[in-house]
Amino acid sequence: MKAPLPIAVFASGRGSNLQSILDATDDPAFPATVELVISDQADARALERARLSGVNAIHIAPGEKRARLSEEADTRLLHILAEKKVRLVALAGFMRILSGRFLREFFGQVINIHPSLLPSFPGLDAQDQAVRHGVRWSGCTVHFVDEGVDTGPIILQAAVPVKSDDTAVTLAARILPEEHRIYPEAIRLISTGEVTLVNGRLSWRQERGESL
Ligand code: GAR
């Protein structure tokens, strides 16, 4: 059997998506392993979840900037990831924009989960945006990260209905279990090479006619 792909999860808060990844990796047959969890928030529940699972949990002081990490934090992050030989970074509710330098270094190796059917409703409060627009369907998207906000090639999506009396809270509660289902699945697809990024587009092994 191939060695599991070493991944890092970046999370700023509650960490329920992180938990779904940790639970998936509990299965020894899962093709990835969480080497470390990184947060820009020292008191993030995500860090606690990592520790409870015996995974390295690291707080990176983000610096003064509101939306981005400081250059210093960026450098430290790249150093830690190189040290742990991380091959894939999964953003799971990580509320900072990664630098161009970071994304160039990890080109095609950073993925994100977002609580809408992208390209609709990128950015903050995606569930609230969906309710306010009165869309009948919303959901979640796992995508490769590029230098835009919630842009980049889409790997998996799941749709849920939006009800006329939904609030952002009730819609978020309907979307979340779908996030927990498709995020580990996307990581599995990448780790096994079933899906790869070729010239900025997704390439599926099945469509290429190759066998596993
Ligand atoms: C999730 O709903 C995730 O999709 C969203 O933050 C939440 C984190 O929850 N991410 C974004 O909005 C990114 N643009 P969690 O900490 O319980 O995984």
C-alpha cells in the first residue's frame, strides 16, 4: 500500500470540518494523514480537537493585518510545512487570505471548503447571502485555491434545498453535514490521484480511462 499523503489543516474556529477529516483519517485505509493543524486563533476549538486526536496543533500569531497573515507568519508557516513534508493543505474555516508567495510555493496543493455553490456567494456570510437572494438551492463547494477569494478549480459540490422560512442559521445547519461528507471525499480523491490539476483544470483518472 502507498504511504498516506501528509496533509495540514488550517482552521480559525469551531473545527467541525477538521473533525470530519480527523474522523476519516482514523481509518487506516484512508490515503491521507493529518500531520498538523494550524490556527491563527490561539483559543480555536480546532486546536483542541487536534490535541485530543494526538495531532500537532500550532498557533501562528497572524500579525497586525486584518485579512492576511504577516510576512513573518507566512515565513514561519512555510518553514513548518516544509519540516513536516506536508503535501496538501486543507483550509477548513480558515479566515485569512494566503499570500501569493505561499500559493506559489504550494501551487495546486491548497484546497478550501466554502458553504455555497460557487461561483455564487463567495466571501463572508455565504449562507446569509443565499437566503437574502432567495435562491432555491445552495450547498457547499470544495475547490483548489488560487489567488482570488473563493475562486479556483472546483473539485466537489453538494446541493441542499433552501426553504422559504430559512435563516442563515437554519441553512448553515442543513449545509454543514454535506460539508462533512464531501471534504474528506475530496481529500481522498486527491490523495489517491483520482483527481489532479492539469493546466489549471481538473483531470479525473476515470475520464482519462486509467485504472486505479
Ligand atoms: C464552514 O461552514 C466553512 O464552510 C466556512 O466556515 C465554516 C467553518 O466551520 N468557511 C468559509 O466560509 C470560508 N470562506 P468549522 O470550523 O466548524 O469547520
